[in-house]
Amino acid sequence: MQGLYQNHLNASSASDIEAQFRVDFDMQGTDLEYFRELLAGVQREKDQLDAELLPLATERKLEECDPVTLALLRLGTYELKHRIDVPYKVAINESVNLAKKFGPQDAHKFVNAVLDRAALQLRQSEIADHQR
């Protein structure tokens, strides 16, 4: 999330952000392959993710979102779309918990609502299986 936030603020490349993270943070124990995929994938698909999020963000417009909330919505949607190995509830909960910690007040409610709607579109069969 922090890498996506950094990209939003200064449009750095995924490789530049990763290099900066390696300098600034202890990356030991980090799944670097997953980190790279999320960072590069969300950057690459940012416009497409935003287009998918627009009709789902009924409570407020995406352009009104703060950078943290927007980064979490993109991250959660990317995971729901591309990381089928991550259960939909886990993808949503990760973003919601980060919104509680780093987002503005009540951002977690918005993130939860939007990603729930995204999951209904992107993970229909998984949700149906879970409800049985």
C-alpha cells in the first residue's frame, strides 16, 4: 500500500519504488515476488482498475478519495481480479485493516463496501461456494 501511495504522489516506477524500499525498510521476510507483482500490476492497470471501480463507488466519487483510500481500492481490486489464490475475504480484510490503520476516519467502511461489490463481480463462483 505504501508503495502505491508513493507512486500516486510522485509517479515513480515500480522498480524505483522497490529500490527505495530496499534502502528505507527491512525487507527480510517480505515476499518480494508478490510485492513486485502487486506494485507493478496496480501501476500497469491503474486506469482499468479505476474504470472498474467507478460504478462500484456509489458513496463517493473516486476523484474525491484521498490517496491512501484510492491505493487500497486499487490494491484490493487487483488482488480480487488476479490473485485467485488469495481468498476474497482475505483480500478485502487486508485492505479494510490497512484503511483502519492508515486511512482517514471511516475510510474502512467505504473500502469494505466497494470491495464487497467488486468481489460480487470478480469472484461470483467463490462467493457462491462459500455461501453453500
